[in-house]
Amino acid sequence: MTAQHVTKLENLWTELSQKVLAIEHVQLPLSFLLNRILNTLPNDYFEFKSMWESRPHDQRTVKALTEELCLLEQRLKQRDQTGCTACNTNVALVTKRDPNHTSMTTASGGKMVR
């Protein structure tokens, strides 16, 4: 799905870029295409967008973006298929000091020995 989406946007961008070059004699920057791809992604990809924007500019290519998006899509599908509740839930570990300070008691009553 992601690769098809990127290919569709890339084809539209190529067509537009050729028309702009013929009429205005200006080449559209690749960043226009990359930003368009990122801005059309669903909310599940929010963290990915931040990660992508932190990459060095010379590593931001359509090929690299497509590969990363396909990997993320596979991971999201696996998460959804397995019903991984730990992936969707924030869990905190709360500890209390034991009076003799040789172990700690977790909120669920388990002991962790130092």
C-alpha cells in the first residue's frame, strides 16, 4: 500500500515538474515531493515524520523514504495482527523501598533484590 501511494505521488510530481520546467524553466525541488508524501500519511506515522525530518538532508531520498515507510507499514501490520497490548499501552513500574533496604517491592507485590 505505501509503495503504491509513494509511486502515485512520485508520478504526479514528475508530471508536474516537467510541465513547470517547460513553462517556467524552473526545476521543482525534490523536497516538495518528500513533504507531500509525509503530509499524506495517516496519524500512525506521526513519530516517523519527526524521525525522518531529523535525518541529514543528503539522506532524504524517495527511495530511502519508501523503504523506511514499507518497513514501518510491516511493523504496524504485525502489531495489529498480534493484538499486542503492550505495544499500545504505556506501563509504569512503581517501586517502594523495603524497610531493611535489601530489596524493593513493586506495585504488584513482587520483590527485586539488590
